[in-house]
Amino acid sequence: MSLHENSRGFSLVELMVAIVVSTILITAVSATYIAQNRSYVAQESVTEINTQAKIAIDVIANDIKTAGFGAPADMNQDPVNGLTTVVSFIDNNDAPDAITVVGGFRMLGTLWPGGSGPSSNISCKNQNVSVPLGSTVVSIDYVDPEDVFNTDDKSSINIDGINYARVINVSGDTITLDRPLSQDFPLLDTDGDDICDTGRPVYVIEDTTFCVDAQETLRRIRRNADITTCTAAENSDDDVLAENIEDLQFAYVEAAGGGYINGSEVNNPGDIIAVRINVLARAAREDVNYGGMGNPPQSIENRNYDQAPNDSFRRRWWQAVATIRNQ
């Protein structure tokens, strides 16, 4: 007698029902996954534009705040890479603005007597050890041996934020200045071994431009940028701050008072004491759940926007105010 004589498989109807139920469950799970994935991608994109735009506007604001630090007292007499004002700009009402600021944003090294440096083992027992008043030949202990002064676009320097000079000759770490030091600059012993190990900070005075290029990339270009086309020169330092930046707009306050005005209304860029910064960032990907709601604001400063696109891109508008401390 067979043990399996009463067993049988699924009928065709049962099999079809099972397939239909499984298909419904798989479809529901897939739909949930797709919706959640879309939501995640959209949220990730928003987080990215928020992060990039916030970092970019902070960098711009910090450089504007410190603009003018270490710059020559009379930039008409001592222009920096051809610029005669601490702030210069391009103002557009149908494209992004651009701004250039001049100042000692970076310390390249420390000051030492000509032909010496930390390895010279100069005794600091005498508290008056210094690079003396009237010196024109001095040495620099560089922070980065690849980032050094020259007689071209990195020739404007300031020592300790006090003494502006121009480099007229370079020989290794030794530079010759176009004017004598206006005071003594002491050497210091920071580790208590009676040997001088550091000097006073020396800053490069340079121009820094913030602009948006044709690919909607926000750039920071140090030295000799073409502010009109947002392009760097051969020896410029060119940094990408953020991508997918649709606009960069500025407004200004002059020393004479009043509120914020557009660049076209500024009488003298040398009188600018504060800048309002606007960055309009766009997500890298469209959000299918945001269809027709991706319009930019109606206007930012003196630029009006076409409200027709009705696209699906999420946008964020960041604004900050920077007061120029050294103007």
C-alpha cells in the first residue's frame, strides 16, 4: 500500500492565486522602496546644497570682513596687483555679480634677520633680539616652501599687520624690500631653551575674487582673476567653493551712511564699509515630487528672475552680512 496515494500538488487555480498575491506584495514593496529612495535622494540633494552654500557664504564673509588688513595706506601710490581699492566689483542685474577684495588673508611665514632662520640657533637670552629698524634685507621662514614671495603677484607683504613693503628681489629665503622696516621686530623663544625659534608673522597682501563661472560653479580665485569672465590667470590659486550656484549677488553700505545699495549706486568703492552677500544654490537633481514648484525667488537685490520655468529643482537662498573691519 502506497503511503502517498492521497497526496496531490497545487491546482492551477491555487497556483494562479499565489502568483497574483505574490505579485501584489512585490509591487507594494517595490513602490514603497522607490518612494523612500526618491525621498532619500531628494533629502540628500537638499542637504548637499545647504552644506555647500553655507560653507561658501561663510568663506566669502570671512574674507570680506578681513579685507584691508595689512594693505598699504595709499593704494593709489602702492597698488596691489594693479588694484587701487580694497573692494572692487561687477554689478549685474541679469547675471551673477562678482567681487574682489584685497588684504593679508594668509600668513606665508615669519620674519628673521637676513641670512638666518630657526636653524641658526640665535640666542634669545637677550630679550632685545630682533630684526632691526631700518633693515631692507630680511629672511622668511616659510610655512610652505612651495608658497613663497616673489617680485610679481606675491610681492606685496605686511609684517605683523604693521609694516607694509614690496619685495624687489628674492634669493632663496632672503628677500629685499623696497623700503626700510619702520620698527624693530623681535625674535621669540617659545619653548624656553634660550634659542630664538620664531619671528613675527609675515602676510602676503593679495587680491581675492569671488565669482560664478559659466558652469554655475562658485570660485575663489587668488591673484589676477579676470573678474568679468570668472577665469584664473596662469599663476592664480583657483578654488571651487560650490557647484550648482545659480546666482551671487551683493549690496553695499558706504561710510557716508544710509542703507544697502546696489553696486551701480556706489559712489566710491573705497568708502564701502559693509557688504550683504546672497547665494542662490540649486540641487544637483530634480525632485519628481516637487514638479512645478522649483521657481527661484522673484528677485535678489537688483536682479529679477523669470518665473516661467516651473521646474522640479529645489533651491536655497542664503544671505549674510559682512562688515569690513579695516576700511
